Amino acid sequence: MQSVFGQRAPFADVRRVGIPRALLYYRYGIAWRTFFEQLGREVVLDSPSDRGTLEVGDRLSVDECCLASKLFLGHVAALAGRCDAVFIPSLMGYGRFETFCTKFQALPDLAENAFAVAGESLRVISMRVEEPRGTSEEDAYLGVAAELGATRKEGRRAYRAAIAAQRAYDERMAREQEQLVKSLAKLPAEERPLTILVAAHPYVSHDPFVGGVVEDALREQGACVLFADETDRARTLKKSYDFSHSIPWIVNRELIGSILMLHEYVDGIVLMSAYPCGPDSMADDAIERCIHGKPILTLTVDAQGGTAGVETRVESFVDILSYQKKGGYLHA
């Protein structure tokens, strides 16, 4: 079947598109859902992560994959058979110092090969974003639209709607957190709740199986929780260059920029990572070495231990911060 782009439309028969509730779904999920819905497709999501998701993904994965990648494969498995194809993009980045981890570049191949080894078929819709030298984001979306049999006009309309929806969501989250920070700053010191910044990739901090445990533990202790990924991205990216000009990963840059912007407004910082994350191993170490003045708790969650012991460490961290806030001595 041909589209007006002059290309084959191999996915014209696809009516239900599965989107795994993992990895960059927590960054671009609104855009992806909007895009496919604008093209008349039904979007299928699986359930949020749990221990079962990890166990399935672990069986499909090689040992070297990080916890987040294993969870991703578990989500893909949950969608298999429930949709006509699964959307798994390949994202390189937007420039020399705004790249994504290599796992995002190889994700479609990783998923297809994992299922092939397991003797299962997996139909994947993908796109490759590699700016500025390769395929632009818009062209990548338009390519997917063409493969679904849409016209260029339909593809462009769907792309613009997707970007607008994601931008509106991101701006709302950033605005709400900024208003919260301002309202906290206006309170007298003795009335201000303990405020803790959680700095982690969004698929770690907002995944209920991974970061949900930390957020729940902090809130149960009466802390006010801020998220580094919910700060204005353009501002955090720009601010990150005050810290380093050589860090290549865009998400880590944004997290660092957020820490710098919110540093004076928080009582402590929680750095959370999914083992073994290469970018985090470098960026988090640099943060611990170079950003001073606030206590930092580093949490690493792996496939073996999961979240065991996380609550205890968070409770101890909160106790230390509370003691410090009441006038106790703490070397930071």
C-alpha cells in the first residue's frame, strides 16, 4: 500500500498502537498518545510497573541491561497480543551535548531481538530522531505518519497537536512546582515543611514500582517533595552549563540545572538511579563531589534487591534533616 509521501505504508492496517508505560513514556508520553490518536489510532497502555513486570522483563533481558530497560521489556511483553504493533522509537538526541543514553538509540533492536530469542514475534513501529545531522524530530514523526498511510498534511497536523499537548503539560507541571516553591519561601522558617528534591530520570522518579516507594516514604514522613524533572527544561538546560560544558546527556543536564536552581529552596536532595545506569554513574558522582551545602542521599535500585531497604534509608535521611533543621549539628 502506498501513501501520498511516495513511500510504502507498512502499518496502514494497524488500528491499535501499544505504548509501553516505561522509559521515555514519562517524558514524551503525552505527545506520543496525542500523535497516534490524531491519526485515528487507538492507543493501548499496559498497567503501571510492579514486581511481575520486572520478573517478566528480567527473563527477556540480558544481565547487562539496567533495571529500567528490564522493566521496559516487561511492559512490552504485557502489550504483546493486545495491540497490532508496539511503538518503540530510537532517540539519539538534539545536539552534541543534548544526547540520550545509548539504550534509547538501540531500543527497537533490543526489544525485537529479545522477543525473537524467546521465540515470540513483535511488530514494532519506530522512528529515529538524530538532530542536527540526521533526521529531525518533525521528519521522524512525519515518517511514522506516512508508514501508517496518512497524508503529509495529516501527519503535520498530528505532529503539531502532539508537540502542543506535551508542551502544555510540561509547562503546567513546571508552573505548579514553581508556585509551590514560591509559596514555601514565603512561610516563616519554623512553619516551613521539610523540603526534599528528588533528582532522577523521570522513568525512575515517577515509576510507581521504583520511585513511588521513595515519594511515598518521604510524604509519610511529612516532607514536601519536589521533582527535578518538573522544573522548566529550557532554563535547567541552560543553567547546567554553569556546572559543566562536557556532559553529553540531555536529561542529566536538566537534572543538574534543576538542582542548581532549587538548591537554596530545599533541605536535602535524593539522587536516585536504576542500576547500572552509565550516565548516572558519572553525573551523580560529579553532583556529590561538586555541589555542596545540602545533604544528599544516593539511592540505587537494582533488579535483585528492588526497593528493599529504601524506606528505611529514606526515613533515616529525613530524621537527619529534621534534626539539622531544629538546630542540630550536621556536616554537609
